[in-house]
Amino acid sequence: MKEIESYKLGKVQVTISETEKENKLLVECFDGEYKSDFTVSKYEYENYRRLMNQRITRAFSGESESD
């Protein structure tokens, strides 16, 4: 899998990579203790990246999604 982008969200390292499925990307998140990964479409990544980053930050901080 080819890495597209890698960046930090606070203490969380986020890596975006291509998958074998067309138009799908793998998002891997690691804060030094916990690791999480999920897939998104290229459209979601390009158009909803800010929302995705907010959800990652909340998930790793322990905040509720309903806030």
C-alpha cells in the first residue's frame, strides 16, 4: 500500500494509505498506546477531512460523539 499522507493531530499520528479497493483509503491512527484503523472513500477524505479529524481527536481523547 502506498502512503498518501502522514500528519499529527495532537498526540495522535495519522497515516493515510491507498488500499487494494479502488477509491478507498485506509486511515491508521496511533497515539503511542492505542491503534485504530478504518477505511474511507476518496470523496469522504477530500470533502470531509475536517470532520474526520475532529472525530479522531475526540475518539482518542475519550470525549463522547454526542457533544
